[in-house]
Amino acid sequence: MDRGRIAGHRAVGQTAAVSNPAELPPPGSPAAAEAEVLRHVVGALPGAVVVADASGRLRYANAAAIRLWGYADAAQVPELLEGPAAALDLRDVDGAPIPPERWPLARALAGERFEDFDCVLLGRDGVRRRVRCAGGPVELEGGERGGWVNARDVGREELILRELREERDLVAALVDASPIAVAVARAPDMVVELVNDVARALRPETRMVGARVADVFPEAGPAGFLEVLDRVAASGEPFSVSDAPIDWLGPETRHFSMTYSRLPQPLERPTRVLIMARETTAEVAARTRAEAIATERTRDLSRARVTSTRLRSLVDLAAAIGSVEDLGALLYLVTGEAARLLGSDMASLFLLEERGDLLLGRAQVGMSDEVVVGMRIVLAEWPEVSEVLRTGRPAVHTRAEQVRGPERPYIERFGIRSYLAVRLGGPSRPLGVLFVNYSDRRHRFTRPELAFVETLTSYLSVTIERARLVSVLRDAVTSLQAAVLPVSFPVVPGLDVGALYRSASEVAQVGGDFYDLLALEGGRVAAVIGDVCGKGVAAARHTMRLRYELRTLLDEGQPPGRTLTSFNRQVIDEIAEDEYVTLLLLVVDPATGAVSWSSAGHPPPVLACPGPRTLAFAGSLPLGLFPDARYRTGRFTLQPGRCVVLYTDGVIEARNPDAQELAAEGLEAAIPPMAASAAAVAEAILKQVQSHAGDHLDDDAAVLVLRRE
């Protein structure tokens, strides 16, 4: 702060240690207007600001300074410096006491200028805070000498930064675990900022992060990919391409389905483009082989009839597979269908473990689960099977009794007379081996049959790989949803809390619904429930970040309406223009039952147990749409034994087969008149929601119940 003049003025309600009102400039004068502006600006600062005259009398202390000292309100602040000094304890970062003459305000009054002075302050409230101070002398009105100090609670700032880093690490871990190549490039030079292991494997000899896309993949420019990246960065229109052939990633042409999309960025931040690529080489090869078999029909009518019949069976198989999501069930299905299509009475399927040196039995038909499922084939001990995986050439045995090696005991045990071992997957990504066995007869494999086997296994490989991908994504999404929704709530004396969440998606997908319960000062708690528009990782990322920012605002102790007004401006800075957040904030004191609440475009709470009643509340705008939106605060008293129910719109908008919504009336009817716990109320509500919707929700549904004991 430059050495200047400060009027002897104070912020009303901030401290009583101020100048006499007679010293203030006359109302309406330019000096008074200037002092009023200064009061508003300094009073709104998140850091503490203190001004004192040479005698040690406080001339100004904003609200942040009062909180930092640990006083409940301004009336408790002494007028003289030695007053608060006697009640506070100031130590250096190593825990040694700091002499009063070296305290920040004493140094400022002594004429010393300083900054980045770190210390530990024990306030009147018994809370230790690590603060960082700056200060110096200042000339007060009338030429009087004084001093000023600005202090920030850096301990809280470090906590918030640590939580943000944890969130960043979580998202990075999910990206690294994805089986799809993921990269982020920063415009305008398209410098690579992030890549996962799958993307890094495309050019393992090149250090990608920090390099331009054009330098990592020089061939991408002539191929037109860099032009597309620039266009997406400039226009924001996403770009997708399926099965694009790439002939510059190795000796053989590979195919990829790719998507480019511009990431939403806050103002004055660089534009970034998200690049996602999934290799479809195996799928393209499977389609090419199927087309080749269809072409061969014209050469031999007899062979064409057999092939045509089996290909039609593949269509039926595709319909059956499409309804199966569980990987284990899918493996049994494809094993049985392979045996049926090839006319065998036995089959078994083994998948390659991640280490690449072991096959593990996963499914069988006509044999025995006890023998096959869990059976381990060590490739070093089964040379023929290892060769099938390495070359892709099937092992064909018309006379199985002539086979010698580790296969022999199983041939004898199951009476196998002929069998075929064929690889699943491609040369760059083998998945396992399918064994097709014949025990009722000796079988001679024809060329058309072997060609069909190749087509069938190519199709099954794509199906199994897809199921594996869905399984990996489901696990990743489950972890992310657990990070969005709290696992447990803080224990609050006098308050019972219960919550439940149901996802609308049949395939695991993280949603934007969230809820939380936060402990506040004085034994109060804040209950929050909301919905970030959209689904997926983007919605979850917004949800986690906004939860942390709302926690910071709640610590300021403002009424819910004012808190949402301040939070709305932060949401506008964080999310894209076409996105928004609905949110309901409720603060309850379990000791008295006093409740204050406010809603931003979110359904109002229901007061129940007994006599459910939806609270009246004027309509309000969601957060993130208009910067000047204001939100008001409602109040009521929660009597002992009664509940207040918070919920998302997926509850009341759940539709039955006749497209009728559950609505607020249905929600009130679902609440039991008496309940042993808040959890029982939440369970009863969601049970009715699912029953009304026929167990098919169109939107995620979340319920948070608070019951005063």
C-alpha cells in the first residue's frame, strides 16, 4: 500500500474501535463519497485489514479481521491495541512466541514496512490460524501517524489448494485408466498438455507433453488432422470421424475412430482441444473378412449356402449379445453360440491375463465348470497354444488321439475326438483362445468352415473387447460417483440424517446430482442438494469443484439467500454459457430447530412426519445464468420428531408407463406418517419412485432427509 491519507472512518457493524463520528467528512461531500467507496472495497476483501493510530487505538478493522482475531462480533473488539494483544497469542511458524514489539501492527506503527511475514495466531475462539501479513506506516487524517496491516489465512488457502489437487489427481487417474487414447492440446500452437498411456504408446519414442502436435506427428499435417484441430479450436464445433485409416503409425495400416472437441474454459484462459481416439483396426478387419466371405458366395454355390446360413446366425447372435452387459454372462453366451454355429458338442473359452504369459478359463459348454473355469494355461508349458496366440493360425486336429503334450489328459477326460483352437483378438492385442471340441464324432474341418471360424472369432473378439471396455468404464465411473457423493455424514447431536441416490442409466454413467451435509460454527449444519446440468466426467468435475467453493462461502456465516447470490457469480465464472446449476441450501440449528433456506431453481423441501407439506417458495433462477440474480431466504422451525425432505427433480418428474409424473402430490404420499429414522424415510420415497416408474428412471433421483431428534 502506498503511503497516503486514510479518513478516520469505519465500516458499520465491523468494529467499535473507530474515530468519533465528528471527525468524519460531512455527508454528501466528495471526501465522504470517497470514504464510503473505500469502506465498501476494504470491507469486502477476504483478507483482514487493520488500521491504528500512533497511540495504538484502532481506527479501522474489517469483518475478516474480526473473524481472524476470533471475536464473535464487532462489539467485543477492544478499542486499544493492548486490548486484543493481551487476549491473543502470536507465534512464529516454529512455535516460538513473538514479542509484542515485533507483532505486525507494532512494526507498522514503528514505521517499518514489511510483507510475507508468516506467523501462527491463536484467536479468542481458541482456533490456531497460520496467517501471512504485510503492513507499514500510513498518514491518517490531519497528518496523524498510524500503521496498517493486511493478513490472510494461508492455512485455509493451502487446504483448498490441496483439495483441488486431489480432484485433479482423481481426474488424471481416470484418464490414465481409460482404454481409449486421450490427449489435450493447447491452441493456437496445439502444444500437447496431457496424454494417457494409450496415446503415449502411439509414439513411445517421442516425449509428447510440451511438444507441438505437428512435431509429435509430422504426418498429421499433410493428412489434414491439424487443420481440423485448428477449426475445432476456433469454432467450438466438435468433429468426429469413424474408422479413419492411418498408415504412418507402423508397417501396417491401422484404423481409428476419433473425436475432437473444444473444452470449456474460463475467460482469459487458453483454448484447449480434447482429442479422443479408439482403435478400430480389429473391427474393420472383421468387416473386411465378412465382405470377402460374402463375395466368395458367387464362386461356389454350395459353399455360399453354408456360409450364408451361418452369417444369418451371426445376425441373430448380435441381437442376443446386444442385451448382455455382464462380461461373465457374455463369455458363456458367445462360447455356447460358437459351439452351436460350428455344430460341436463342447467348447471352452480362455482369456489372456494382463501379464501376457497365462490363459485363464472363463467359460465352457458341454464340459465342466469345475475343470475349465479358473483353469490356468501357462503358455511356456503349452507350446501349440502359444503359437496360436503368436501367429493367429488355428490349430486343427481331426484326430485328437494323436495329440501329445499337456492337452492329452483333457482329451482323454472328455473323450474329445477332434478339436480346433483359434485365437481371439488381433496380432497387436490378442485376447485369448477359443477351443471347439467334438466328442460325438470325428470332424473334418473344411476351408469354408475355417473361413467362417475366422469371421466368427473376429466378431466375437470385437464383442468381448467392447464388454471389457464397458466393464472398465463402469468401474471408473463408480469410483468417480463415489467421489461426487459423500460416503458418510458428520455426526450431529440432535439430528438424524439419511440419503439415497439412484442412477437413471442402465450402463454406468456418472450424473450431475449431488448432496452434502456440512458442519458449521455453533453446532449448526448446512444441507445442500443440487443438480449440475449434463452427465459424465464434465458434470462430475463441475460438481466436485463447486462443492468445495460452496464450503468456503458457508464459512462466512451469511444467510442462505446471500450465500447463493455470492455463489452464483462464482458459478458463472466456472461453467460454460449454456450450462447451469439448480441448488437448494438449508441451514438448521438442531438445538433450537431454527431453519433458514433458499433455492436457486430447485424444488422446495417437504416438511413431514407427520402431515407432509411442500413449503411455499417464489420461483427463482438456477445458478450460472444471470450475474445479477438475487436469492431470498425462507425460515421455519423444525419441531422434534419431524423431518424435512430435500430431493432432486428426478424424484417428482419420474414417469409411469402412461407418461404421468409422480409430482409433488406423489412425493408427499410416499412419505410415511411416522418413521424410525431419516434413512427409512429416504428408502420409502425412492422405493415409491421406482415403483411408479416401473424401475426405469428417465433421470437420476436423489433424496436427503433431516430428522430432528
